[in-house]
Amino acid sequence: MRFFVIGTCAVALLLQGPQAPPPDQTPVFNAQNQLKRPSGYEEWVMVGASTGLSYNPQINAQPGAGPGMFHQVYLQPWAYRHFKQTGQFPEGAMFVLAFYESVRDAAPAKQGYYPADPIASFEVHVKHKGLSESGWGFYGFDEGQEQAGMVPATAACYSCHASEAKTDNVFTQFYPAMRALLKRNER
Amino acid sequence: MRFFVIGTCAVALLLQGPQAPPPDQTPVFNAQNQLKRPSGYEEWVMVGASTGLSYNPQINAQPGAGPGMFHQVYLQPWAYRHFKQTGQFPEGAMFVLAFYESVRDAAPAKQGYYPADPIASFEVHVKHKGLSESGWGFYGFDEGQEQAGMVPATAACYSCHASEAKTDNVFTQFYPAMRALLKRNER
């Protein structure tokens, strides 16, 4: 009996270990292959912030023009740790891209920009075998939307991520800590 | 014996629970009251990014000028959860302010900026009774510096944070998720 109890305890501890992704940090699909809206991602690892990133050439560079929108990209902590250890993204990795207008109306800052409240819509990039040729799928969520169908694999985002992203369809070239990890691995 | 084992197991689980801050996420002081360099903070909760925030009026707004440095502020996950639950920052809370030059030389972006590799120096703001009148202390770490003495409590950062920061010496006015939590609590 004592061994049984110790066994249960070991399993309980194991389930809490770094190898078991928390259920609220894994992609959930319904019978129609729609992705369930992820939540709580502002507590995930923020791998890259940027402002005004765009695939279109700049048209407006007037003096005093703002820097454009803040983008913040989040990855589940367990998937980040897997990337740190292996240099690869595990099955079930989810990147969330959140958008914020840039504002500058709060004391005591006299210049510079910070993010306004988040834009209600956000995008998700999920690694899950069979979703597309690359093994990744894109999903967009609007305000209050609980399920989203995959963006068709013919959309430009797939071909651009496949050809331009530095690591397995992920734009690690924009993410400082991931760049440093990859550089260390190359040595 | 069985109860003893179950007891040990319960304690083990409890120690892993959300109430016990991980040892590598708590401030450590040496006998000279110097703070040990925190590490791994890029995996903490990133509460606020900004670009070019400065207390000085803008002098240079030439067309094509960059947005200034990226600032990213991190808080330990356990302290973030405490704030979410209570609206207050717990003893031992540590904010890390990391700096990055802004760059724009990576395909496929045709405009916009993202962070370069982190500047070697960073700053830490620690909540710990007795450090100063406000209960907080500032510390600065240079490259490779393993211990830092507190910035004297007469420095301008203390009086500015005391008078201008929205929540207990913390600039929550710049941090989207914290702003949303505070708004929700005010209702």
C-alpha cells in the first residue's frame, strides 16, 4: 500500500513537471477542426515586440508621425523551454500575435510611445501535423469569437512564412532571445 | 506510515503550488544588502513594451528618425498573479527593465522597427520592506555584474515613481493588461 501511495504521488508530481503542458496552454480543436480561442496568453513568454512592422513599403514618414501599431508575440512557456533546449518548436506550439495602437498621452513621459488597450482581434499560428504542408496553421479571432476555422493554406501568410521566416515558419529573426539562442547553438 | 507518506506528498505538491514563489524568481540579498543579479526574466510576464519613452521633451523629430529604444518590463509570474488577484504588488515583487536599440534591417518587413539584441545593462525595481520610504529599491546591473548595491533613496527615480506612478510606485498607466485589471476592479 505504501508503494501504491508513493507511486500516485510520483505520478502527480510528474504531471506537474515541465514535460506536461498545462491544459490551458495547448491547442484544442473541435469536431469541425476549429481552434478554441486561447486565453491567458499575456502571461506566456513574450518573444518579440515590434512597432509598425509591415510588408508594404513606407508611404507616410511625415515629421511627428507615430511609430505605427505595437505587435506583441507570445509563445506558451513550455514550448519556449522546448525551443531553448532543442532549437525546435514542439507539436502544439502556439504563437499569439496581439495588436495595440501606439499612444503617448500619459505623464511623466514627455516623448515616446506605449501600447493602448489591445485591439480586440488577434492571430494565432499553431504547429500541428496535417494542418498544412508546413505543419502549421493560421487562425484569426475577433472579439468574443470562441472558435475559429483555419485560414486556407493557399493564403499568402503560409508561403511568406515558409520562405522568409528563419526557423521552421517562425520569424525568429525579429525575436531577440531566440536569436541569441540560435547563435549560441551555431557555435 | 501511509498517512505520513500522503502528508509528505501533500507538502511536496503544496510547495510547487502557486503560493510558493520559485527560488529563482525571488530577490536574493547578500550580507552587504546587495541584490543578486536576477536571471531568466525574459520568461517572466512582460507587462509593458514601449519605444523612446523619456522624461525629457522631444528635441529630434526629423523625418525618418527611428522610434528610439525599445523598453520591455518584466514581472515574476507569481507576483503578476498576486496582482491579478488582489490589485496589489506582493513583497518580493521585482520589475526588470530591459533595453534594446530599434532596428529595421530584416526581410520581409518593409517598414517598422523591432528590437536589436538587448543592451547589456538592465534595471531592477524591488519591493522589499525597509529598502526606502516607499518600500521599493532600484538596482542597476552592468554586463557580467553579479551583485548591485541599491541606488541611493535620494535619487530622482524614487520621488518620480512615488508621485507619478499610478499604483504603488509602479507605472501601471503604461501597462495594458494591468490597466484593464485595475479598470475592472474599479467597477
